[in-house]
Amino acid sequence: MKHSKRQKAIFYTSLILSAFIVLASSQKAQALELLSYWDFNDPGDSTSAADVTGNSPDLTFNGGAAYTEDGGGLSDSAGDY
């Protein structure tokens, strides 16, 4: 079965475009960077939680939120497995 010049041109053009797309999409991804992290296990200041990354502001507790006594990972409430 013979292929026409047009079919060959379309085949090679699509092959080159496919290779270009694969190469363009396989660039190295940028490393993930932690944007912020608030440590809620440090009750040093009972009114706020400090961002340990230094990238974001500290959080201030509002509406009566506060640290409580350590429960060892259990809250003794429904749905706490």
C-alpha cells in the first residue's frame, strides 16, 4: 500500500508535534514549598499560634478559642476513633 506525499507530511508533522508536546510537558516541576504551618501543640501563648515557617502572620484566637489540656489524641466526643 503506497502512501501519498500528503499523508506522509501529515504523519511526520503530527509526530514532530507530539514529540514537542511530550518534551514541553516533561519539564522538571518546581519543588514544593511550605507556605505556612501553625503549631497548635505549643500552648506557650494562650491567645495565638505562631507560624513556624515565617511566611505567614501568627494566628490570633477569637471568640473564646483557647488551648485545652492534652487528651492524648482523643477528644472523647462522637466520631473520635
